[in-house]
Amino acid sequence: MITEITKNIDSDEPSRSDLARSRLLRTEGGPFLRNDWEDVVMVHYEVEPRALAPFVPFELDTYDGKAYVSLVSFTMRQLRPRFGGRIMSWLFSPIANHEFLNVRTYVRHEGEHGIYFLAEWLPNRWSVMLGPWSYGLPYRSGRFHYDCRENPHRSASAGPNEWKYRTQIPRDGSLEPVERESLTEFLLERYTAFTDRGCRAGFFRIWHEPWQQTPVAVTVEEDSLPASTGRWFQHARLIGANYSPGVRDVWIGRPRVLPRTGRAFLPDQSRRRDGQERPSYLGWLPIALFPLASLFLRSSLPAWAFMWLLAFAIYAGCKWLTWWQAAARANPWRQLGYLLFWPGMDARAFLDSRTHPARPSASEWLFAAVKTLLGATLLWGVARLLPAGHPLLVGWTGMIGIIFLLHFGSFHLLALIWQSLGVDARPLMQAPILARSLREFWGRRWNAGFHDLAQRFLFAPLRPRLGGVGAPLAVFLASGLIHELVISVPAGAGFGLPTAYFLLQGVALAAQGKRTSRAFTLLVTAVPAIWLFHPPFVERVIIPFLRAIGAL
């Protein structure tokens, strides 16, 4: 927990608040917007820097070598421009008052310390539309319940995900300023926000009086909402919280664009070393061209070879896109390794030389080797022993063998090799049988390669428009269509079944909500799999492939 005593220290040096006010007056002549923040609760997590860095396009600001993320909930009141008087205040009234929940981390850029928002939720749809356009903020729609009594509990939800916690505010109501150079000052006293929307990096500055606050005990009851912002949350540790009744007359400066030449290294930006942007269409072009070129070879290849060609064409196009978006400043040898010798799609983590994963243990090597051996045994041993009169049984056994040989086994071994070399390469499969919910199964445990890709290029852009239910459904629909191309097209039959399978997953995920059930998760993912790998695919594609590789 945060244990340092937050007390004021007499000093002739100006506070961070004083410096922020002077800077805003000097650079902009004063605020552009003004508002009040009420009933502020900040819940803090300590995070491994290597786990957080791939999700942050600026240099992390650390305290004693540790990175932090804070979830800040508050109510905004009376947002209005500095100019225009009552008329402008009336025009701003639709967006002037509402709750906020933001997930922020701490960054620095060219010596200036600030924050970066990983996500923000609010209930006002007008603000959700205007915030990203005007200030580059990652606003999302959410539902809120803020109880501001003595021991308040608060919750925010978006789709099936929720953030729910309870705090205990001291009865004496004592408030103190933060101690200079303390962790509390590091976390609370921030007056610059850095933003990154697409290829536009920016910032804006704020000012308010120094925080009058008190440390509070916090009990987190549900954390699936912050967990939905990225895998960094799996490495987060709750350390404490602070409460403040708020600050009045908060100044907000104008949104400003960062000069390209002065921008920090952004792992997810397609910029050359000379600072010029690489054309974004060149990143997307192979996704269209590679599968299209494969279709022209359909008549000249056996069905199983055409299936593998299509699968590789789609994989190569996606791989190129993730590399194109992230590789501008990465080490060339690491880029080559990512493109040719790693099946994952998290290019930012793989190419970031600042991360240093722990060396794998002997048990991890043994577990990966056993899974590889199991896959080979099923594929070249068990499948040939089954009666030929049951092709579905033979085909499914062979497919399970292939999945264990590649996804669970060989790819795990490859991840361990890269980790031994100091590269952040996480295994694609994270024990999916242990998933207690569909959200956990598809979001954290099954095929992390596709999840990283879908999260960045589908889910994140669609969520502000489609919400917490519509965006996952759209991602599942896209996955269904891709599997139609790889499964049903080579088989020449079974059209619509893979799409139905994935749409069922989306509907079931929304229906399950925040409830957990390992049996329900296994039932929904495993039983309808006959739709995904339907009988025509098994008989016309998989069985001939097993014969071709000598498994039958």
C-alpha cells in the first residue's frame, strides 16, 4: 500500500501547481476551458514497465524504476469556455456535467512530465463524439453509479466489462497536501496530458490548486473494465488509493500538436528514421493482394494445399501490417526475426528492445516439449490406428494433433527461445482450458496472435462507434468471414457455418456478461466446433492432407 505520510513541507521552491499556472499563462495567456472536479478517487496500480511499455506511445515516467497506472473517477461540473459569458456556457451545457473514469499512466516527453490516457469512459454521448475529435482523447461510452457518501462504492461498466470498488474515507475528514518528492506527488501532481490519435500526437496543459487529499483503503470487487484495455493489467498490483473532495476552477489549455522532430519513440507509429511518415496504404495493401492472388491458383492445387496457401496469404498480410505500423525505428535483425521466425502479431512488444523478459524455467521448456510430442503422437501415431470407416474421428484427431504440434507446442518452444534471447515473445496459447468465461477465453487465453491483431485494428476503432456489445460482435463476424475463406472455400461446402460459430460466441459472450462458469465456457466453445471445422472440410481437406504428410 502507499504508506508514506502525505504532509506539507515548508519550502521556498514553487510547487508543481505554481509552475503549471505560470507556464499556462506564459504560453497561452490563460485557460481555454474551465470546469470543476468533484469527489475524486484515484486507485493506483504498480505495473512492470516491460509489460506496460507496448501500450504507451511515449517514454514511461517511473518512480524508483517502477511504472504506475491509476484509475481516476470523478464528476465534472460546469465545463465552459473562458470567453463568451453566459451564452457560451449555455451552448456548452449539454456536455458540462457528467461522471468520468479514466485509466492513465505516467509519461515524459523532452523533460516534461505528464500523463497518457489508456482509456476514458463517460456517460455523455456528445462528449464521447467530441473528445476524440477535439483533444485526441480515447473516450468511450459507459454506464456509471457513483455513491458519494462516507464509505462510497462506485461502478462503471461498458458492455460485459465492469469496474467496481469500495473505499473507506476517514471519519475526521482530514485533508493534507502531498509531500514533496513522494510517490503520492508523482501520482497526483500532473499538469500535462499527452495524446496520440492515429498519426497525430499532441498534448494539452492544465492547472488547478494543489491537491488536498487523504490516503484511503480500497477494495476492488470487479476489474474486467480496466483489464479490457490490454494485457498490461495481468502484471498490475494494487498499491492503494487517494481521495479528494475535488478542485475548483480547473484550467484546461488548448489542444496542441507535438512537432514531429521532437516526438518520443512511438513503438506503434509507421515513421522512418528521417521523421517522414510511411504511407499507411502500403501497410494494408498486402492483406488484399495476397489472398486475392491465392484465389487464382485454386484450380491448380489440391484442396489441402489451397487451404494452406490461403491461410499463409492472410497471415502474411496481417504480419506485414503489424510490422509496417511498428518497425520504423526497430533493430533490423529483430525486425527480420519478427517477420520470419515468430508467428505472433504483437509487433510493438516483440520489437521493443527496452523490454527484458525473465529467462524461461526448466519446467516451461519441459511443458512445451511435452505438448509438441503429444501433437506429433496424435498426428502420426494415433490417427493411423483409428478405423478408416470413421473419417470424422480420424480427421478431428489429426487436427487436434496439428494444433498441439504447432500452436501449443512448437510455437511455445519458439517463444521460449526468443525470451532466452531477451525478446518479449509471449506464447500464443495461455492454457485456454482454464478460462472461466468467454471473455477470458477469447481475450486472454486463445490464440493471442489473432487477439492482438483484432484488438488493435478492429475492436479499438469500432468500440467508440458500436459500444461494448456491438464491437465484439463485429470482431467475431470478421473472424467468421476469415475462417469461411480458409475453411469453406477450399472445401467448396459448409458456407455460413464458421460464421455462425463465431457469431454464437459473440452472442454468448454478451449473454454471459460478468458471470463466470468454466463449464459454460467449455460448452459454448467446444460443442459447436463442428460448425467451425465442418464435415466437408474434414473429409475434403484434412483427410487428404493427412495422407499427403504420411499420417495415414
